[in-house]
Amino acid sequence: MSEWKKVKLGDYIDVLSGFAYKSKDFSDSGIPVIKIKNVCPPYISLEDLSYVPNSIAFQNPRYILRKGDVLIAMTGSHINQIASVVGRVGRVRYDAITVLNQRVGKIVNKNEAKSSLDYIYYYLSQYEVKVELAQKAGGAANQANISPSDIKNLLFPYPPIEIQHRIATILSRYDSLIENYQKQIKLLEEAAQRLYKEWFVDLHFPGHENVIIVDGVPEGWEKKKISDVCDTIGGGTPSTKVASFYEGGTISWVTPTDITKNNSLCLLNTEKKITNEGLNHSSAKMVPKGAILMTSRASVGFFGICDFEVCTNQGFISCVPFEKDFQMYLLYNLINRVEEIRIKAGGSTYLEISKSVFRNFDIICPAPNVSKRFQRKAHSLLERTRIIAKQIRLLTEARDRLLPKLMSGEIAV
């Protein structure tokens, strides 16, 4: 089948740039402001929000977002950092009222009878389109900027409106499956959190009826330091000026973005890889399968676990328990102490918790038979999470392979 004719995107859409809220406009509560960092494909994230008062948010209704809106980041990284790349798009999937900040664009469909916003969203989601926009971007070496006209000047394949709807429907079925799987992951991780709280906060662990509690600590449990229960390993970054440290690399090298953009505790892949030469010429160290990866710089207190060996950059403290059956207890103990960890973090430019401060944290260690039972139950939930996360990856890859073939008319619908 021949390719669809290509037309200028600006003939069918407009791009509404967000409002430039001043620093004095922001408050501790109110209406959430969607910033560039909240564009986390395929959706808009409600994590790490800023707020403006209702009186400011409702001054201009055109910046109020609604469910189904398509947003595009007009500032970001170059294409070598795909997670934060300029031109990435996400959809509003929540019902809450939020407002649009500057440098985030809202794609406005001019005429629903002539073009499908769903179809346009999938067109803009393609890697090749992000590359095209990144090539048009101006800005510094570490920051790329695009304009509404850069977006509107894109030439996109334009089949009849019925075909646009059919293509969007096919692709949305993949996204619906992915979304359902993500909900399952959330339920599994919430189940593990509830189990931890029941056993170790409420102290309703198996056999608790027969254990004496002294000063809030069950008899036979011990108070130790983090340094007593696990090895704490830092990371490093090979020089970006030496191509051989990265080109053709096969060693998974984790950066905080890999963790913060991930939708579960299970990390299946890393955006970047390094070579053995890069590993040997940096302070990065290999950590074993199952190590607890904790971000320790800037975005402090985010966690991930890989089922393969990895190394990290310097924004991590990786915890390797001395006892295998202590892994899940340590993980959820730390997750439940994130605020404490962040309070202990220092730094004038960005927050960072040092290994020496972290190692000195107190930790209550349950009796070995209790931590072993928790390990078995919580690890089973983690493994189910990992299986679902791999299904999400397969569905995402299948959708992304199908998308350009549908867009080009190679596959008839």
C-alpha cells in the first residue's frame, strides 16, 4: 500500500504554551501546576508537584487541563537522553484539576471532524518524531528548546479520518493492557507495604501473641546500625569525553532517572550502558543481582532492584545485605523511612545523603525466623511484579514496532 499523503501538522492543530507563573505565585497547597518534569510518557505524572492558589489558577481558564489532553515538553534533553528528551508527549489520565506551566505545550485539535487527537498523539509519540524535533531544537549543549512553530511545521501522514480513528483504536488497546498491568503492579507493591506495616509497625507478625514487647521492641529483636546489616556501595561516572567508555557498552549503568521514571521497584533495563574500560576508569562498582539501589543525590530516596548485575553513577547508595533473607525487610524499612533519610541529607546546591551518615542509621532487626518469613512473602510479590513488568515491556515494544507501520499505511486497517 502506498504511503499516506503528508500534510503540515499546524493545519490541524495549535499549540497552547503554558503560563509563566512567577516564583511568588507558588504555594504549599492549591491547584497542581504541570511542569516539564511531569511529562512522563505515556502519561502526565502527579509526583513532585508544585502548586498555585485557586485565585491564581482560575484567573485564566485556558490553562486549566482536562482528562485526555495531550501535552508536549518544549524544553528537555537532546536525543541521547530519551527519558528527558525534548518533544516527549504524555496524556492527562487523571480527573483532578491542574494547570499548565510555561515550556509545556498543550496540543489543541482544531477540528475533530478532520483530525483525531488520539491519532496525532500516537504520531507525536514516535521516536523518529522526537529525533526530528530534537534536531530542530536550539539551546545549550545540555538543554534543548523547541517552539510551537517547530511542532506545527512537522509533516505528518494524513489518512481519512475514519482510518485515523481505527489506527488510534488499535494502538489504544495496547495502552489499555499496559495500564491494567501497571495497576496490578501498584496493587502488588501496596500489598507488600501493608504486610510490612502489619508485621513491623503494628507488630502483628506471626507468633506475636507469644512474644514480650519491651519499650516497643519485641524480645529477641536487635537494634543495630545500617553498617552492621549491609554493605553500602557508591557509584561513579566514566568521563563523557572518552567515547570508548560508552560506545558498544554492555554493562548496565544506572542513573537516578532510570529509577524515578520507572513504574515499579523492578528495574528491567537502563537507558545507558558503559564498557569495561569505562568501568575500570571510574569509581563505578558492580553490585550484585538483588542489590537495593537507593538514590542519594538530588532526588533522594527512590528505590529499585535489578535481577542482574549493575553499576550506578555517583547519585546512589547501593545496599547489599549480609544476610540474603534480610533483603526485603531492609528494602521496605528504608522505603518507610524516606522522610527521615531526606531530613538527614545535606548540601547547598542539591540534597545528598552521604554514605557515612546513612551507615550510622539505627535499624531494628527482627528475629531471623520473622525476617525470613517476610522475605519469602514479600519476594514472591516482587517476582510477580517483575513478571508483569516484563509483559509491559513486551507490549510496549510490540506497540512501538506496529505504530510506524500503521502510520505509513504499510499495514491496512
